[in-house]
Amino acid sequence: MMCPDKELISAWHDGETGRRWSEEITMHITDCEDCAAEAGRLDSLSILLHESKIPGEKEIRDRVYNAIERRRAVGSSEAFWRRHIDISMPVLLSAAAMLIVFFAAVLFAFQRLEAVPEVVEEIQPEPEISLQVISLEDAAAILLSDDSGFDVLITIPSGDALSVTGEPQLIREADYRRGE
Amino acid sequence: MIVDLSAQSGSLDLSYIENKKLSINMTTRILGDENETIWHMDSSKITVSGEAVKVKLSGGNLIVIANITPYLNSDNTLFLVAKGEIFMTDSADSEEVKYYTTLKSLPVTVGEKVIFFPLGMAYDSNSNFYSMEMEIQVQSVEDPDDSAKVE
């Protein structure tokens, strides 16, 4: 068997060749120093990768972290109006609708406020009535001097001769016999 | 802006009140020692059911305020309420005022006469005081337009 190329040896090393090719390459490698060396190199590389010992891994990680920190520092010092804000379209439309309703309500309220004073200005405040009634004598004096609020006014000619003679009564005329 | 209420009267339904107009006819009498009428005065006032007619009688040493309120029932009977208030002094020179108040009610029919004694009834004919009575008659007020319709 002639020496297989490196790609075929790599496929054999990874178990990706068929059974017939795998047996032939295995027999060849045992007899061929060059191919055995290539297989050994692949073994070393595989061991290295499995151990995750990437050369310079720490330096690479530090560089990535530093780059992230620098970008974050730049972003925090940026003016807020230059920042990018993600707002979905439904939220934006809802906010716009609420603003329109709010301004319409404010406009309506102002129109009503402008209309009310026109009526209020015509309403004259009622004059204050201050009656300092401190006694029955005062009440009687007010009643004597003020006839407003009564439907019928009668002046009794012989008031001096009248007096309370008992319990007030309200009776049917049919039940009343004068003098009895 | 002045609101013209007359312009709105067309929208007000006053038929309920119109159908309950009542006339309060009163005869106030002063009776002498022998219960003879020595003075009287007739007065009349139109009102509606539930609205009081306020009468003020004044003279000499007393003021009598009588509020007569008729309530018209659905069966066309009446419930008459009479409220009386009296302010009086013992004499014209006295400054001490006495106050009496009373509230009386009576179911009556339309046109029936009742008598209200705001100062009480003078049973004793020998008393030196005159007595006062108010004869009250409540009558329904016929609308001339309605009478014409009936005829």
C-alpha cells in the first residue's frame, strides 16, 4: 500500500474512514515510520485539545474583558439623547394615542371653564341677612315690623282684650256648638 | 347672560300642580262674652296641595301666625294641618313676651268647614277675654278651560 495523504490519515485518526480503509491504514502505519509519525503528531494535538490548554488563553481572555470594559465606560458617558432606545411600535402607538386623548380632555376642560364665568358673573350674590335675635321680644319686634313672607295679613281691632284661654283646637264645624 | 325662564316654561310639565289647585277660604272672628261675633274678616287664598297659606294676625298685645296646609289625597279627601304660633304680652306696656305654639291636623272633605281656635276655646263665658276663631273651608279650584271641556 502506498502512503496515504495526511487528510486520509487525519480521517482515520478521527475514526471517519470505513472498516476496510481503517484496517489497511492501521497495517500500513505499523510498517511506515513517516505515517506513524504523522499519526503520533495527530495524537499529540488531540491530547492538547482535550486538555484545553490553549496557548495564550489567559492573555486572550484579558484582552476581550478589557475591550468590553472600555466600551461600557464609553457608553455610560454618552449623552442620553444619543443613546439608542428600543421601543416597539405598538407601545409607541399607544403612547401617542394617550397623548392625543389627554390633550383633547384638557382642551375640552378649558372650553368649559371659559363658558362658566359668563353665567356666574350674572348671578348676583344674595344679600346677607343678619338678624340678631337674642330674645322673644326681639322676635316679636321683627314679626311686628316685617310682613314679608305672609300670604294674608289681618289686623285685629281688639287685640288687647284677647288672651290664650286654653289648648288650641281644630274641629269640624259640624261638631261645634258655640257656647256649649 | 340672563336666563329667560319664560322661554323654558313650555318644557315644564305643570299639569300635576294645575290639577291640585285649592282655595283656602277663611273667616276670622272675634267673639264677645256672649259668643256673639263682634268683628270678622273674610279672606281667601289659592294654593296647591302641600303648600301652606301663611296668615299673620296682629294687633294690640299679640301676634298670631297661622299656617294652614291642605294635603289632597288620591281619593279627593283632604288632610288639613294647622300650625299656630302666638307671641303675646300681658299688656301693651309689658316687655315680657310669651310664646305658644301648636300643631293640629284633621281629615276633612273638600268643602267641609272646620274651625281653628289658635288661642284656645273659651268655655267659660264669664271670662273677661274675647275669643278668636278661624273658620276654614278648603275648596278645589275648577279650571275654566276644563269646565268648558266637560260641557
